[in-house]
Amino acid sequence: MKNPIAKLLGILPPGARLVVGGTVVLGASAYVYMALVGYSLGTAGAARVTMLWTVVMSVGWGLFQPVELELTRLVAARKVAGAGALPAVRRMLLLALAILAGACGVLAAAARPIADLLFGGDTSLVLALAGGLAGLAVSSVSRGALAGLGLFGPYGTQLAVDGALRIGLAALTAVAGLHSALAFGLILVVAPVVAALIGLRGILADRAPGPEVAWKELTGGLGLLIASVMLSQLVVNATVVCVRLLAPKHSEASDALVFALGQAVVMARVPLFAYSALQASMVSALSGAAAAGDHGEFRKVLTRTTAVVAAMCIGGGLPVIALGAWLNPLLFNAKDLLGPLDFTWLVLGTLCYVLATVFGQALMSRSQHRLQLVGWATGSVALVAVACAPGAVGLRAELAYLAGAAVSAVLMLWALYRAMPSRPRPSGDARPRPDGDRATEPLRTS
């Protein structure tokens, strides 16, 4: 009889097990990195690095996670059709660099206001922010191509190298006594760029011929996906951003709350790091099933993934609720400002957020980008409404996260149900094409 861990691994999407190790290292790096920041910098410096981390992981992921996901979808569909990946990879890299150039142009034009609003006037952290975006731009293309090709071994290795470099470089910075927010910030530039080199060999080895991807096919879905992911990042990072924007500007009390909540969010989001091990293989499997018209396989992968992530969120969240208020000051040198109820709202918000992410990426795999965007947009409206309500800033921020994630999850589950065909399409009707397009089912109206 298999043990529970073996059973769990057995129902994961193909390739997920190869990514687990890399995801563990990358997830652990967030905790080690922020712990070293908390013990190496003062309250103001730690709050600034926390904001830098939050913005890189929200704006950066909002801009470039869609690049990874859309490239995974396109390459997986091309693989089903027997077409090579390199034409799609080349054009997606150019598109990612164009997005990066636009973002850096905005940062350069508004460097002083951004520094004053987010980083206590430290303009050097705006430069670190631009570098962090560059790191994510390069690594997203590499990961998207690897996932679409099914090369999950190199994908997991890339994640592990990224995480190991963050841990090692942060430890060296702390040991060297560099009490500098910029020094810690530049680690977010170096680690992902070096790690992205890991995937080049596997990507370049794919020499299968195939037609070029039309720019329209790249930009149409990608634009909607960027909007969706940007809104999803607004939801998942709402706690820290709300406190920074709504609390008195850069007082010692608000800096302490920003840092404490930032680390609490990191603890509550442990299942989100674990979900990263499933995401690439899930999107690849769902996209391949959708391109082949295999609705039974699509439902099976989606159902199993939903069950696994719900179990992870509950199993990982209960210890955080019980121990988070004690661990936050101990691990991160944060002020003792939060209690078990604060962690309860954050854990529930994470559960809803992960489910919303699963449902949204299932919609994306069926080329239903607009439905995904509607879900996140409606959740964002709910988030803003709760954040602007009266009450303590910290509590409003926590409940805003929960409300935005819950509304998004419910709407996208309903949209996914309505978008699925009532009966499986006969196999002869499947018409996969190299660009990942297919004749999608009309929405059911009754």
C-alpha cells in the first residue's frame, strides 16, 4: 500500500514531481532572504527592502508571469501539432524585452516620486527595481519554453539555482556587514538572470521545424493575460500595499507594521510556493488537453489539481494560524504586532487566492482570457471597497485580501463551469494548430 505522500505525488500533473525540489529551494529562499534582511538592517531599511520585494513580485510577476504562461500554452500546443518551439520562443523573448523597456522608461521618468512613495526617498532602490524586472523578464521566457516542451527537470533546476543564489548571496551580504538596502536589492537581479542560463541548453536542443507565430497571436492573448495577472498581483499583495498607502507615511509605527505584515504574508503564502511546483505542469497538461480536444483529461487534471492545492492550503495554513504570531518576531525580528486572528484572515485569503489562480489558468488554457480578466477585475473592485471601509488599517488590509481573492475564485469557477462543453467533443472534431488556437466552445447560457 502506498504511503500518503506517494499517493499525493501520484495524482499530480505529469512533471510536477520533477519541479518540487526546485520549488522548495526557491520558496525557502524567500524566508531566509527576509530573515537576513530583518536582522541586518534597521526598521526603515527592512521596510524598504520589503516594499522592493513586494513590488518586484507583484508588478514584475504581473508583467512577466503572463509571458511564461502564454509561452507554455503556445509551445505545448505546438508540440501536440508536431511543430518546433524556437519560433515562438524567439518572438516571445523580443516581446518580453519590449515590455521591459517600457517599464524601465516609466521608472526612469518617475524615479523620484516612486522613491518618495515606496522607498523613503532612496532612488537607488528604483534602480534595483528595474533590475529585478529585468531578471524576471529573462527567466520567464526560459521557464515558459521549458514547461511547454515538458522539460521539467531543467525547469526545476532553474528554480533551485535561483533560490540557492538568493540564499547564498544574502548570507554573504550579511556576513560581510553590508548594512545596505541596495546590496540586498541587487540580489533580486543577479539570481534569476544566472538561473535562466540553466534552461538554454534544453531550449536550443529543440530543432523541430515549425511556422512562425503571428504577432497578433502573441499580443492578443498576452495583453489580456497581463491585465489579469497584474490584477491578481494587486489582490495577493494587497496587505502590504494597503498599509503603505493608507497608514501615515513612513512613520516608525507604519514601517514596523509594513515589515511585520510583509513577513506574515510570506508565512501565510507557503501553499502558494508549493503550488508553483504544480503550475507549470498543470498549464502544460491543460493546454495540451484543450488543444487535442480531450475534455475528459482536462477535467481530470483540473479536479485533481484543485483537490491537491486545497489540501495544501489547509494543511499548511493551520500551523501558521497557531504559531505565526510567535514565529514572526523570532524568525524575522519583526515587531510583535499581530495575533492569531490576523494570520487566520491571511491564510483564508491565500486559500481563496490559490483556488482563483487554478481556475483562472484553466480558463486561459481554453483561450478564455477575457473571462479570467473579468474574474480578477471584479475581485479587485471588492478589494478596494473593503480597503476603503472604516477601521484599523491592518485589519482592513487583511480583509481586503480575503474579499478580493474570494470574489475572484467564485466568479472564475462559475465562468469555467459555463465555458465547459456539456458533453465531450468526439475525437475527430479536435483541430489542434501550431499556434495554440482552436475552435472553442460557445458559452452555455442555460
